[in-house]
Amino acid sequence: MPVNTASRPRVSVVVISFNMARELPRTIHSLSAGYQLGIAPADLEIISLDNGSTEEPAKLPSIPGLVHLQLDQPPPSPSFAINEGLKRARGDLIGVWIDGARIASPGIIAGALHAAKLSENPIITTPNYQLGRGHHAARNALAYSREEEDELLQGISWPSDGYRLFDIARSEMRSPDGPFIESNGIFLKKAAWTELGGYDMAFDEPGGGYANPDLLRRALDLPGAELVRLVEEGTFHQCHGGVSTSTEEGLIAFLKRGGAKYRRLRGRPASFVRQVGTLLRKRDYLADIA
Amino acid sequence: MGYSQAEIEDWIKKYIQSVLETNSTALPVDCEWTDLGVDSVELVIMAGVIEDDFDIAVDPHLLVDYPTIRDFSRHLATMLNRRT
């Protein structure tokens, strides 16, 4: 049966969630046309995969191009779910949100589409932020809560101006163009995803362990790969009790255990990416958008 | 099995060279981690790899208390040799 290429989206985004009834609807909304600047509904496909939630299902907004799938007894790592999403994605450019609790800033899709035109094999990354006053792993010490987070979002009238997320968030990096170990909103061309074979399911622990840093490294090692950073965009983590983001002790244990496993698998330490790459700013891709 | 401070220093230097993706043999052992360009997250990861390789628990806060390759190597060698 011939593929109807006429109706193919320009970009697909694969979003993975687990017990994120509160957080996922915001993330999905933030990726939709309308919130995303300069994007028509037909440009975009969102493939949302619930990785076996045990709590109440998320009530998702009605959005053109949204496909929501509930996986039945999937492996605990999101790698399997991501790869299922990649198989279904029809866009030539595909983004992956390994953590469905991350709200996007409004120019990510336009920026990724622009970046995709700059190179044969772009590795397009976005900086990671945490909503609130500090890293959510330290939220107990800072008395940060979901209720406070909800108030912060109300305080900036989100989602009316998504760029105000920067006013209520803290960067996970020293700077958007600085060293980083992973990107939680990463876009590659479909051919690159195919060449990589998606995420490595050897990272089989809940949360995926170092699957995401590993993916970034392997992508940058592809022939002709060029790093492009959307330095004025971001993904903003909502607190939700994730594997690596709940307590300081949990974060340290995650980093130690995952780092040791990564070294055993890859024969080199997990480390930050230090190359700067091409830095794209909003003026590069939003200037023509009214 | 015991380890000398020099052996530990050599292990850490090779590890840091790999993290920084440099072949420079001139990695100063008296420079603080941050001045070497190593991020605190990478230090926590290194603590996990040390645990894996040397079969010893390493509190990453020790890397704050002993902030150079030389200082930390000396302390780790003492820890390792104390248990033998």
C-alpha cells in the first residue's frame, strides 16, 4: 500500500510518560501548534506513549495530530517506549521527550525545523531547566511542592507567554552553551534515528538510567553529525517524583550506579559534551513569525 | 590488595583525561577539580566508577573535602589500604 506522503507532518515528537496525570497535559499542550510559534497543525505529529502507568490516566487536551498510546506491561525503562514511538513517527525530523514532565518553550519546534535545514545530520538540542527555586532533587530542603509549582505557573499566566517559564525556573546547566550531559528535548532526522537503532535497551532500569546521555553521545559520533543548540529555548521540568529528580540521595545514587553501568557498557566514562556547536537564537528562526 | 598513592593518581588522571577527551599527560595533580574543567556531576559519576573498580564505598562529598587529584588519591589509597 503506498504511503500518503502528502499528509506527512514535517516533524514528529515522541513523548514518554509514567504516572504523570498532572504533568503530561501541560507538556502535550506546550508541544502543540498554536503554543508553538509559527507551526501549523499539519506540520506536527505528537506521539504520546504511556509507559505502563499504575495511577490515574492523564486527561489530555484535544489536539490535532496527537496520538496517545497506552503500552501494556512494557519494560520499566523508557527506551522500549521511545523506540516504539520512533517506529510510528512519520516526520522527517523527530524529537524525543524521554520525560513527559518537561514543558517546552514556544520556539522549540520552529527552531528545530530551522536547524534541520542547516546540516545533513544535525543533532538538535535544547537546554534543561527545572521549574522552581532549585533542583527538584533538593526540593525537600527547599520545601518545594507541586502546589507551589502550580502557583508559579499561574503567576506567569502560563501558557499565555511560554517564554515567561524562564522567569520561574533554574537552569540545570552552567549556561545554555556550556557543557551538558543530556538534552531532554532532542531532535534528529529520521535517518539518524534509524542509523542509531533508537535508544539502547541495555539501559533497562526505570527512568532509563544513562540511556539519554548515551543517545546524545552516539548521535554526536555519527558520521557528519553537527551539534546545533537552541540556546534560547528550553524544556522545563515539573516535579513529579521521577527516578533521578526526587531527592539528593536518589540523584547521587542514580549518577553513581548509572555512571558505572555506562562505563561497563561503553568502555569510557559518562561525561559532559564540551563542544559548543552551532548556537541558534530566536532571531534566527522566529524573526519572520508575526 | 594494597594500592600506592601513585597508582591511584594514575587511575584518576587517566579517568579525567578520558572525561575531558584530552591526551595531555600534563594534567596537574594539585589543581582543583573545577580548575581542571571537571563538573561536579562528573565527579559523582567518577565516585560510582571508583566503587565499581575498587569495590569500596565512596561518598562523593569526599571529592569536595579532597579537591585535587593528589589530595583525593592520598585519601583513597589510605581508605583502600586500611581495609586490607
